[in-house]
Amino acid sequence: MGGLGDMVNKAKDMLGGDAGVDDAIDQAADAVKEKTPDAVDGAVDQAAQIAKDNI
């Protein structure tokens, strides 16, 4: 089997497993929140959680 699943697993391994992926998503969310108005923080947090739940 190949494809997207393999790519996701390789990315997870490069980031140090699931915890590393979660940290990377949190860092990306924090970067977005620094550059956008506070009013969108909740949406950014929701998007980050959805990404964590689906990766």
C-alpha cells in the first residue's frame, strides 16, 4: 500500500510521532493567532484541534 497514508506516517516519524505532530500544529496555530485579530483565535483553535484529531 502507498499513497497518502505512507506520507502521513513518514511526516509523523520526522516530527517525533503523534506528540511531535501535535506540537507542530500548535506552533502553526500560535503563529496564525499572532498575525490575525483576536476575534479569530477560537476558529484557529478549532481548526488546530480538527487537524490533530484527523492526522
